[in-house]
Amino acid sequence: MLHETDNIEFKCQLTDDIEKTVVAFLNASGGELRVGVNRDGTFCGLDDYDNTSLALVDRIKNNILPFTLGLFSVKPKIGDNGSKYLEVKIASGSEKPYYIKRYGMSPKGCYIRISTQNSPMSQEMIDNLYSRRSMHTLHKVISPRQNLTFSQLKIYYGELGYNIDSENFLHNLDFYTEDGKFNYVAYLMADSNAVSVKVVQYRGTDKIEIRSKYECGNCSLIKAAYAVMDKLELYNETAVEITYPKRIETPLVDKVALREVVLNSLIHNDYIRGAFPVVEFYSDRVEVTSSGGLPLGQTREDFFKGKSLPRNREIMRIFSNMDLSEQLGSGMKRILQTYSKDDFEISDFFVTAKFKYNAHALKLLKGDRNITATSLQYHCNITAKLPHLNKNQKRIIELIDCDRSIRREVIAMKLDVSVRTVDNNIKQLKEKGLLERIGEDNGGQWLLKSDWKREE
């Protein structure tokens, strides 16, 4: 049976002091509120489940300052006895002290979590926290450009069913300063800006020789994020082993961990300093670097425990809307399932994750560029029947046979040639009637001539 702790509190119903609990967690290291659970940990359930959820969200959004959007989530849950309750996860806020709006920034409005109690703050503690509060959060910094448009962002929100034509759409995203000008959040999400996320691939273990370099940016940060995700698919190669009766795929870097660490770098980067995230693929590892170090008030221990203290809560909220973020630090838990704390370097100004490549995948890929020992003889039999093909054309067939959805850019990278060279050879293969393509380059499939199939 669960018990209340310094970061877990139970409420049987939606009581008058809910705001006090939320404020206390915001001013401490975050926590979890469960509504529909007795103080002893047993489930009492909720009489009006849906309306309670709506009322709870409304109270947290409207009764607490500074604004809490992006700092909490409310999810429905079912208890052991089948009763319904609400799980409210609350992050540690970056603009402490948080307070109950009607009482202001006073001991009656400011609370902090101490053990299992929500204790009022002293005026001295309130003043100290306020003096340390960053006055340069993104929503307070004026955008360097004011003629901003948001067609890209509106497309993404429109696809999710949001009313992008509403007069309040941009206001709800917190895109304005107090005097009505576009802020830096709006600048980052605009169709055009000077923000660029670099994805670089080097030939060796150092930065001496660049193999390829992409600038994902000068557009909405959401669009840039999706572009970075595409590059991860391209550079994070997968070794394929064709063994009976199954096919085994092993990526160089765990895909879930890599995605999480890259998204974290995009969300928590200190953009005001003018530095942007960088993703670097070497011959033995990948490194992901964001600027700004840990947010004010977050310790190294908190970071690895997944206790969320978002530097850019507005960005986190938008990424969460796009299902690119869980908001509350669960990504770190997924990363640490595969990699360790020692794979991170944390300084006052940077956070860098260094993930070494999977040794088995690296060995297979280095050995024969994704053609494994178990399938090598089969590929040799295929290409032996096609003496009229050049070396690149034979390799293209071999790669396609390993992965029927392989992209042209990936083939070019594996052959160490240009995409144009790949296109020319693919064109010749099609003209010879040896290769067909069904669907677009993203999501389509290659078809090889049927008489090449393995003889059962």
C-alpha cells in the first residue's frame, strides 16, 4: 500500500486546499497528487470523475501564479478496487516563488513541501526566492523581430484538431510580453528566424574531417525538431541479421534513448545566450550538446532522478502538445535503462550526452556495410547472376534486399557516394527491369525482380 511522502499526497475529493498542495510542490522539487485516494492509501474513488478533472485543471491554471502551463499533467487512473482517481504530476517550477493568486506573494499564499506537510513560507524565504528568479525567461524577452508569421506551427496544431483561427490562439501559447509585443517564444516558433540546430557526421573519432553537415533551422522550432528526428534515422544505422526464422535489427544507438536526449536538448537549451543544440555522429559514438547547464535550482541528483525543472516551460508545453515530450522528466528514466550517468558531462554552461555505439552493431556494419554473414552468401548468389551490373548497382541491390524501405540518402551514405550517383544507378536498374519502387521515398517499398528470390 502506498503512503504519503515528501512528493506524494492523497486527496479523497477535490478540496479547498488543492492549490496549496500544488503550490508547495511547485516551490519544492515537484510531486504527485492523487485525487480519489484516502490518506491511508486506499481508493475511495470519485463521484463525478470527468467534471472533477476539468475543475482541477481550471483551478491550477487560473488560481496560481506565475502561470503553470507546461508544469503539470492530469491523467485518469483505475485503482486496485476498480475505482477511478486522478493522477496529477507537478514539476518543480523555474519561477519560484509560486503562490495562490488571491493571497498574493505572502506567507498566506506561498507554500513549500516539507516532509508530508505543505508549510507556509516565511517572508524572508519568499523575498530570497523572488530575488533569484530569472527575469530573462523566454516569455519576458522581446523577439528581435516583430513581423512574425506562424503558418508552419498552425499546420501542426490544425492537424491535431486545435482551433487555429481563434483570436486567442497565439495568446494561449504565451507568445506575447506584458506590453503586447511578440516574445522570444514566438520568435522560436515563427516561420522564419535565425535559430539553427546542427546535425554533423564525422569520418573519425574527432572533428577533423566532416562527412556531412545539416542545418535544421531558420524555421519553427517544431519543424526543425522533426527535421532533426529524420536525420537521426539516417545517421543512426541499423545492423540487420537475417537468421531463421526471424530478422534481428540492432541500431548503433538505442533509438528511444537517442530521441529523448535530443528532444531534451531542444526543449531545455538556453536560447537567450545565442547557442543552439548540436548533434554529432562520430565513428564510435554520438554526442548531443545543449547550452545553459542545468536550470537554476536543479541539482545533478534531481536531473538523473527525472525531476523536471523546465527552463523553457512554454517550449515544453508546445512540444507536449505535439506528443514530443512527456513534460515531467520520464524521458531520463528511459535513457538510464540503456545508458548510465557517466555518459553525461554536465558543466555550468553545457550538458552533453555521449553514447557509445553498440559494439555488435558496429562490428556488423563495419564488416560488410549492413550485409551480415548469415545473408552474405545469398547476396553473392544474387549479384553473381548479374555480371552486367557495376559495383554500385550490385551494392544497391544488396542493401535493398536487406531493407526494402531503405531511403536513397541512406544508400548514398553506406556507399559513400552522392545521392545523385545513387539516383543515376537506380534509374539504370529500373530501365533494366530489375528494380521497382512503390510509394514515395518516405514510407514506400522497393521491389526486386521476382526470380531473384531465395530458393526455399
